[in-house]
Amino acid sequence: MTPAAPLPDSTETRQALIDACLWMNERHINQGTSGNISARTQTGILITPSGVPYEDLTPDLMVTIPIEGHPAGTELKPSSEWPFHQALHQTRPDMPVVLHAHPPYCSVLAVQRRAIPACHYMIAAFGGNSVPLADYALFGSPELCANMAKIMTDRHGCLMANHGATVLGESIDKARWRLEELETLARTYLFSSIGGAPHILSDAEIAEVLVAFQSYGLRAVEDTKG
């Protein structure tokens, strides 16, 4: 995979990360401070601090951690989920943004330990014919890092058993868009199971969508603000 250019470590980037957190709660995709976001920059990984209400976040409160190794010398603690953010930035250099939250419908499937199959063609926005489920491990643990890194090598989003969901983005806007699409897919899959079994698209049908997405580009996503 081709590494993506890092985002600038600027006031604008830091504020955009804060805006993404506020947006998640406004859209009821997340609750409280349970979500977190990070972006790879020229100086490391910018990530939300631990336990600070989103409404109180300012650009100077964002924490920088290294691409590799344990954070040191930061005034505020980084999000407790910083280890898997770091692991995903190492595993997916093509995706400079990692966004994690506890969306309600995604969380229901995560508690049921169900991946999302190809119930809708938009599943292809996540890189393949499913949104996989990462095995359960304690938040912040090396085991969770390994589980996430393994399952996201060829996917742009996943559910996390008994936890929530995480998506990757080529930009902050695309990560936001992808998270909302994932929650919509989770809701569609759950509701379509109420009156019967959803019809699952074949691998060949999803392969067609993946090719179509390459030429279409989902360019409108870049300007999506929610």
C-alpha cells in the first residue's frame, strides 16, 4: 500500500479533530468521552486526551504521541485507547486518520459478536465484502492492538466485540463519513433481520461495486460535514 501524506500539525487540524468528536455526540453516534480520534502528522500522532469533555477541548489540549513506543513527557494523558490507534497507524500508513466510537447499533452487533455481511452494496466502502469483528480484549491492552491490526490490514472499518466500532479515513471528513455509514449499515442489518433473513450480496456482486467505487471515487465524501 502507498503511504498517505501526513496531515499538518496545525491549529486547523487539531480543531477539525475536536469538531469530529463534537459531531459524533451531536449525531448520537457516540456518548460522553467514550470515543476518540487520531491523525498522523509530521511530528507523530495527534490524539484526543483522556477524560476531557469534548466541549472543553481546545487545539492546545490535543496530545502528540510517537508512531512507535510509549508516550512520554505529555502534559495530558492520551486517550486510553492510544495503543490500538498507534498500532493501526503502523499497520495502515495509507490511512492517516483513525476514529473510534460506541455507536448504538454497531455496539448491539458487537455485543452479539456478529460481523456485518454484504447486506448492502455500501459494505464495499469498508474495503471488502464484510465489516469484520475484532476479537474481544481489554481496552488499551496489547491483545486488543494485535486483534485490531490483524483484522484491519485489508478493511477500512470493523466492529469490536463487546466494545464498539473503529474506522479509518483518508481524511478527517472521510473518517466521519465512514463512521456514519457503518452505523447505518449496522441498523439496516439489524432491522432487516426482524421480518426475515436479509439477502446477502455475492462476492462477485461486491467485487463489481469495489471496481465501480474506484472510478467513482466517492469524491463527494471529502466535503461531507454531517
